[in-house]
Amino acid sequence: MTSMRRRLLVLVAAVLVLAGVGTGVVLHAADRADRANQPHAGYPTVSAGRLSLGQKSRVMFVNAAPGPHRTAVASVPSTDPDGSRTASSLKCARFYAAAGTGVCLQSNPGVLKQSNRALLLDADLRTKRTFPLAGTPSRARVSPSGRFVAWTVFVSGESYSSAFFSTRTSILDTRTMRLTPSLETFSVIKDGESYHASDINFWGVTFASDDDTFYATLNTADKTYLVRGSLSRRTVTTRVENVECPSLSPDGTRVAFKKRVLSRTDLWHEYVLDLRTLRETPLAERHSVDDQATWLDNRTVAYALPTSGNVKTTDLWSVPADGTGNPRLLIAGASSPAPL
């Protein structure tokens, strides 16, 4: 056998080996991708698909189930929240939507520091505008009409139980694209008098249906208050003490909120406040809820709790808003619910 022929045979053999290895790598990768899309223990199937805020009788949320669609905005039928999920390509740390308008807060790690931004979304989850954020995403809301969007970020500290933290809450008028960078520019009326302090923080905006009234949490002098605000007058007025992360009911008569249990603890219980009588009703959930609840309808609120045995993942639970009944698991591996 000539040396040329031997070299040719060696080359052919090498090509065949490499081809086999390449095929194996491709098949292995395909197998891994296929298995990643299969249901994980305790979770339903998650499949890629197109989502729209115009879809009715569905609940959208941030998917926390393991796999390639983790943190993606997903959707399930409101009548079958345990069913298969459809996930979009949009990934968010916080999400909310109403009346064809959506908001997605993103946090992406960088070489020197993380990059945080808010995306204003249209009904097909396409980005209309992007706004830089001053800190880590915390809360997001859209008004019932879709005209106003609000978000809260941590400028310092990482949670509301931190000894030292600072927040910044912004409101965007999607009609004029006028951005109020911080609610701290609004005038504060506390106990009937004008109030000024250097330690004021706001978080957890929730909007009424009149495109003017909103509610939020005001923190100052180690106390929290429910405030009622006016966008047109650029004022907020204190209503009740020890109210955090309010969420206004669809009929505008009540606010679900988390109430701190015992001073200076990171334990919160979920309550509902009647805005006319200011009567508070404790809800049946006995776990500590560190979330801004969402009303699924006028009778039911939903909220996120850490998954048992996995503090890095949350599940969505629901409970009757009148204090009766028992909590029930709504969507496993999920956060930031937005009922359409």
C-alpha cells in the first residue's frame, strides 16, 4: 500500500469518526433540549408560542418552572391554571398587564453591574419604549384603562425587610409618554398637614379606574401608610397606618395589602381593607406574604409564596377576599400574575 493511499485511508477514517462524534453531540443536545421541555416534577408542560394581551379568560404570569422557559412570560386558561403553559420569548423579573398594555421589568447581570430596564409593551408583547431603571425591579402595575404604568425598584437594599433600603417609584403616562421619575416629587399631606422629610419612600402603586386616583405605600420615620394619590394634582394623602403593597379591587371598594406583624419583623399577613369603613379583614393565608397581591376577581386575591423546599422559586396561591375559606395552590412555579 502506498504512503499516499495510507494517508487517504487515515483521513477518511478521521472524517467518519468526527462525523460520528458530531452526530452524537447534535443528538445529545437535541435530547437534552427535548427533555428540558418535558414536564418537571410538580410542573405541567411548557411550550413556546405566541401570546397576546387581547386573549380573554387567561392568566399571564412569569414562569418559574425549571427549563428553557424559566422567567418567560407565560399564559394558562383561567379555568385550567394547572394545565399546559404557553411561554413567550419575553423574559421578565416582574410583569403586569391590563387593557392591551403591558410592562416588563428586566434585570440582567453585567461585568461591572447589573442592567435594569422597564419595557412598555403593546398587545402582542412587542416593546414600544424602553426606560432605564435606577435599581433592582420590585413591583409593577398597569391602570385598568392601560393608560398609566407604574414600577418600583430597590435603589439600595434587596428587600422590604432589610435594615436599610431605599426605593424609587415611577409612573408613566402611555398616552403622552410623560414619565414621573419619582413619586417623591409629589406633595405629601399627612394627618391633614403638609409633610416633608428626607427619608420618604414610596412603593406598590395600584390604580383606580378614573385615570387619576391611585394608592401606594408611603414609608417615613419607620412607619408605613396607605396613601391615596391624585395624578392631576400631584399629591398623596395618608389614610391608614401599617399598610404595604396595596392592590385595589376591580370594583374600587377595597384594598388587599400586607400588614407587618410585630414591629421590626419581616413577617407580613395578608388583609383586605374596606375603603369606606376602614375595617380590616384578615385573610385565611397564615404564611408570611411578601408580595403585592393581585385580584383575580372581586372575590379572590392571588399572591406568590416561596416554593416549599426551594426559596429561589415561588408558587402562586389564591384565597377568598372575605376572610373565609382556605388558601389553594393556583399555579406552581410562577409569579407576577395578570388576569386578562
